[in-house]
Amino acid sequence: MSHRNITLEAMRQEVFDAKPGLANIINENRAKSLMAYRYQPNSDRVSGLRKNELLETVRSLATRLFGGVIADTINKQLSEQWYVSTAEHHGPVSHPFVVGGTFVASLMNQRQGRNTAIIFSTSNVSLNNSSFPRGFVFHTPALAEVRLSLQPGKYRQNPVASLPKIKSDAYADLVVQIRKYNSNLGEKFIQWQEKLMEVDTYVEQVSILNELFWRCLPGQENMHLIYLSQEAIVSSLLTKYHLEKNTELHELIFNNSWRLSYKCFFNGLVGAFSDDGRRGTFLFWAIRDGHRFGLSLEGDELVSIDRSYRLRLLPETIATALKNGELLPSMALTFIVLSCYYGLLCGGGFSQVDYLPKIQIAYQAMLNDLGVSIANEKTEIPFLSSDYAFISLQTGDKQVLATGLDLALYGNDETFNRLTSLAETTTVSQALDNLIPKLYTIVGGKKNVFPFINAAMPSCLYV
């Protein structure tokens, strides 16, 4: 059957075959509304010492970006819930893949009397990723897609973590485009420019921009959307608490027996590495001239495939490389730190709900192999915090999934109530179905089939 004629049901089945963890979540929760589908917070998953280490690290990063008052609020909420979403890519909050999940998370927190939604986003994503961490996406009143880039195309292969700060002229161009459609929103972007230019990196600018921008969306005026780079958090944790102290994470990096056990149990896992050196990387990615490249283990060194880069695995060399932005924690190491060691419940997207349990199981097997006792051998129940959609725009007979900027441009006094009603009535299965055609192209490496599928679209906001 040509993929152009494939049914929604067939596409869904192919996605579920490739992502059985996702299939389990949908099968178990398909009739639940988005607001009824909830994670189970468990702040007792780790010792007080480990909990305080993570909280102090987050407080330090958040204070520098958002100030002490918001940082204290973040820490109080994190301490009580011990949950964050880790599905999002570190870029302007815009893509339909994340907007719906972020709105639901924000609404849930609002109803609990909280005013923050916390995301540990990944900055280990290329600028040319389909989530468009390069800038904002919106639709004209005729629903033509417009992309507003904050970073030049020459960086498209670089990870977000390595990018320099936005240049003033690129930001000014973005403001001009926004003002064409909504002058008030454009004025707010102008007011933010000075604050954005005070920090040193694109990662920091995105965190500040998302917190300011989210409060421009309907009903979100008093909410703080917190994007913190998960790699920055992990690098800080390693540097402060593990490079010089005898912990599990110290042993993993510097003890050869531990490294060999890691090599045995993590070889081939998504987010880790492959033995032939062609996929992933061993513990860390190396960053050189803004580009990311993989490393393999040779004795007590990390070595690039072309052998042009070598790094001795010593506390002082790792500390210096992390400080200089020369190393970036791999996805496997990031989740070993956040989920396995610090016990944080990590909400994920359609792929994470499959690969994170495998990382947890591999880490437990590694510790068993090394004769290390495990406080809690239960893996967390995967929670789908992103990669579903229930908000759209419509003009005449044409309908598209809405972006974050769409909501800011076209929202009105009724929008928040309409979105709240949708979140309370749209089921998890329905919300995922709106992205199944796109997920089908991702898991199968096929051409985009959106124009050829008559999938049900969500209730919408009219432009």
C-alpha cells in the first residue's frame, strides 16, 4: 500500500509497533481526558542528601536567570512533586508537539494553587531539528506557515548548547514581523530585548524568553514557565558533587571496572553508544568549534572517531572541559543522573517513554553486576508529558495545529475557557491521533503524509 493512501489506523499501528511503551500508555489511558491523565508525584524516591543536592543546583541556576523569588517557588514545587517534564527541546516554546502538553501542565498547576510549570529541556539537540529550536513558528490569518529565525543557518548542524547569544539585528527582525500581526505583542518583545542581551548564551536567552513569552498567552498572565537545560543541570551536579567525591557517578566516570560494566549494559541503547562508534557517544559528547562529535572509550581516555580529540578521564580534566563547554553529557548519562541517581520522575515524549525505562533497567543491571545494593529497583511508570496536540486554528475550511505564537497572536477573552474545556474533554488517544501522521513519518523515515490523511482534527480557535 502506498503511504499516501494509508489509513490513520494503519499509521497508528506502525507507530505503536515501533514504540510499545507509547502503545501501553495509550491503551491504558485512552479514555481519560488530558486533565484526568496525571503523573504520580513521589518526593520520597531519594534520600534527603541527594534531594538537597538537586534542589540547590536548580536554585542556583534559576536564581541567576529568574531571580530569587521565582527560584524559591521552583524549589518548593520541585521538592513537593519531584517531577518535571524532560520531553521538550530547548528552544522558544512554539511547536504544536509541546504547546498542548505545556498548557495542560500549566492548567494542572494553576488548579493546585501553583504558579510555575517546570521543564528540564534538552539543549543537546541540533538547531535544524524539526521542533525548530531556532526560533518561532506561527500562521498568518490565511494559515500560511511563517518561521522567524533567531539564529543564522550556518549553525543549523550545531547543538543548541553550543550556540552564541542572539544578535540584536536578528531579534529586531523578529519584532518587526510580530508587530505586523499584533502590535501590542511586538511592543512586549521590544521591552524584553535589554534583559535578553544581558546573558551570555542562547540557552540562557531561551530560558528567559520562554518565561516572559508564556505569560502573554491567554490565561497564563500569572504563570511562570521554567525552561532549564537538563545538560546544564547535570554538568553542575557532576562538577559540584561527584567529580571529587566517592559516589556512584564518580565511579561510573573514573573507575575502569564501572566503565566496562557500563559498556556492557548500555551498548546499543538509545541515548548511549554503539560499540562500532558510529552511533551515540560514551558518557559525553565533545564540542569543538560549536560542533558535536562522538567519543569512545580507550583505556582511561575518551577519544574521537577520527582520533583528533583525546581527553584523559581525570576529575580535573573533566571539570575543566565541562566548565569550558568542551563536554556535553550524553542523553544516557543525563537520565542516569536525573532519573536513576536522583530519582526524579521525568515526563517524556513519544520516544522517551520507551527508552527511559530501558536506561533505568540497564543501570540497575550494571549496579547488580558490580555488587552495588540498589535502594529502589522499581522503574518509574512512563508518563507522556508532550507529543500530543488538541489546539488548532481554522480559517474557512482550512485547519492547522496551533503554535505558541499563534495563541499569543490570535487569542482573545474566550480562548482560555475554550482551551480549558478542550483539555477536560479531549482524551489522551484523541490528542495523540492529531500527531500520528507526523509520528508515522518520524518512526518510518517516510515523506510527510499530512496532506494525504483525513485524520480527525481537534476543536479549534477561529482566526
